[in-house]
Amino acid sequence: MAGAAVLGRLTWLVTEVASTTEETPRVRTLLLDAEGWSNHRAGQHLDVRLTSEDGYQAQRSYSIASAPGELLAITVERLEDGEVSSYLVDEAREGDEFEVRGPIGGYFVWDGADPSPLLLIGGGSGVVPLMAMIRHRAASGSSTPVRLLYSSRTLEDVIYREELDRLQTQPGFEVFHTLTRSQPEGWTGYSRRIDAEILREVAWPAAETPQVFVCGSTRFVDTAADGLVALGYEPESIRTERFGATGS
Ligand SMILES: Cc1cc2nc3c(=O)[nH]c(=O)nc-3n(C[C@H](O)[C@H](O)[C@H](O)COP(=O)(O)OP(=O)(O)OC[C@H]3O[C@@H](n4cnc5c(N)ncnc54)[C@H](O)[C@@H]3O)c2cc1C
């Protein structure tokens, strides 16, 4: 299975929930123990398949949150009335089983070989595949300069907050938060949806040819990508992944 890229060749594997961690009131990380799982690349995703007792099946994609070589982790945001996310966030317990297949994707990945700066732009749970890249950089001792521009509704909604704060002490890694709905007293980050001015302040000049990964809702991704193109970025240099219709 190693390196399998063709979806048709991937088989469903039974995975057991090894542990769960509450990241925010609406977001949970699940560590998964999937026997037979092949190693993934930072940025890839997997498919989850849930089967109910009467045989009804539901299938969704989730980005892999862990660095390559680390225990498989997904981080899921509960959506109102969400069929699969409500189960994964509210109900799945240690020892529960469901099926996964993957790793999937060869476009939205960062292996760390290219030393050019890495610009990561995430909205809400769109930070998940970007976190796999950030963790990969930290674990591999890479000195690639990284800037993460991360949009959340409130401070309480910031996923991986403590880890990001900790990693910010590493040379070459910078995080820029924007909180779109409310901000705590004394907040010094941005306080609005990502716009041209924020992008101009955070992004490297296009001439430095950064690698760019943008992930989030469709609207979020389009705004960020259009803004970067307006700053002179080549559209081909911007890799995007869209999670759904709405979002931060
Ligand atoms: C490549 C890829 C990677 C993804 N990675 C992640 C991840 O790491 N973490 C994560 O939490 N989600 C991720 N998603 C989204 C995930 O696949 C599901 O769409 C999401 O969990 C909702 O599924 P659900 O069954 O709970 O909701 P559904 O029952 O399918 O939908 C419930 C309601 O929410 C709306 N909706 C569906 N999806 C979204 C969405 N993404 N945003 C806003 N509204 C939506 C629907 O229109 C509907 O009104 C990813 C999607 C893709 C395509």
C-alpha cells in the first residue's frame, strides 16, 4: 500500500479510536489506531466511513492532523446537524471502531524538500492540514521560514492554540491570528475577515516566490487566493483545499 495514490486501490481499514482530545468546545482531535495504515505526507486527507446498525453508511473526508511518522490523528469540527461530525466530536469514545481509507491527495502536500518560504492561510478547521505541515517542519528540524495566517471566530475557537503559542518561539515560525466575531480585551491581532490589507501585511512579496497553501470554506479560500493574485502571486503557486460552503 505504501505510496498508493489511486483511490480505487485504497482499501477500507477498520480503525480504533485510541484517544480523544478536546481542542475547543466544538472541535475534537481523535488519535486513530488503524492496522495496515501506510505513512502519509503532510497535507493529505483520509476518508471516514460510518456504518449504522441497519447498514446505512455515511462517508466524509478529513485532513490528517499529525506529522508523517506520528500516530494518525484527525481534528473534527462539529457542524450544526452534521451527520458525521456530530458523531466524531460528541459520541466517539476510546475503543470505538469505524473505517478509514487513505492517505489521499498528492497536490496539497508539503514534504519539506523545497526551502522556499511557506505561507499557510487557514480558516477555522482549515488549519488542520496546515498543522500537519507545521508539525512536520518542527519534527524534521527544518529551517524553512513559515508564516501562518489563521482566521477564527473567537479566541475560544482557535484550534491548537497552546501548541501554536509554543511553536512561535521557534526561529522562522510566525503566527498571525485574526478573530472575526469577537476579541478579548487587549487583543493585538487582527479583528476582521481576511482582506487585501491583511494579506499585504502578512504575505512575503511575490518576488520571494513563497509556496502557498490555503484551506477553509470555499468563500474563505477564494478571498485569500484572489487577494494573493492581486498582490502579484502566480495563481499556480497557490494551492487550495476547500472544506465546505460556509465558515470563518
Ligand atoms: C479534503 C477535505 C478535507 C476535510 N478536512 C476536514 C477536517 O480536517 N476537519 C473538519 O472538521 N472537516 C473537514 N472536512 C469537511 C468534512 O468532510 C465534512 O464536510 C464535515 O465534517 C461535515 O460533515 P457532516 O456529516 O457533519 O455534515 P453534513 O451532514 O454533511 O452537513 C450538515 C450541514 O452542514 C453543511 N456543511 C457540510 N460541510 C460543511 C463544511 N465543511 N463547512 C460548513 N458547512 C458544511 C451542509 O450543507 C449541511 O447544511 C474536509 C472536507 C474535505 C473535502
